[in-house]
Amino acid sequence: MSEIQNPKPVFDLHDRIFKFAYNTKLFVKKLPRNISNIEYAKQLIRSSGSVAANYIEASESLSKKDFVMRIKICRKEAKESVLWLRLVDALTIHEAERKILIDEATQLMKIFGAIISKI
């Protein structure tokens, strides 16, 4: 009897970006409530969500020029997310989670940069 092999997992950037925005939201919920965190968290939620929204727009773009512009916005918003992640006051217990999100945003920036350079 032959064994059924699982195919290689398909790399889905849509899912990865969605998970980044979702995990960012979960992280923000855990932050201590103080004036600076409230303002930085708002910006962080906006920029991480904007990465996802602009990638959807890029996927549905009407022209190559529109696609490139949207991908550049995705890269910019990912970079901005790194800034806000670095600025929030996270408790020590959440530091590992913050580093994971910073790493993911940095990887997304590199992916978007690679997409732009190949066009």
C-alpha cells in the first residue's frame, strides 16, 4: 500500500501578512496602558493593518505601476511597524513576542523589497 505524502506547504503571503497584523493586535492588547503606549499602539495597529490592506490592493492592481506603488507602501508600512514596535513600553514578559513581531516585519520588508527589485 502506498503512503499518501503531504505536498510541500504553499507559501501564501496573504496569510502571512494577515497573521502579522492579527498577532500585532494580540500583542497590543497585552501592553501596559500608559499615554505613550496608547498613542504608539494606535500607530502600530494602523501600520500593521495597512501592510495587509495594501497587499490586497496590490493583488488587485490594475497596472504594473499601481502594483509597484502598493508594494512600496507595504514595505514602508512594515518599516513603520518596526519603529512603533521598538517604541512601545512592553513588559519584560512580552519582550520575546515583540522581537518575533519585529523580525516578521523586517522579513516582510525584505520580501517586498525583493518583489520590487524583480519588477
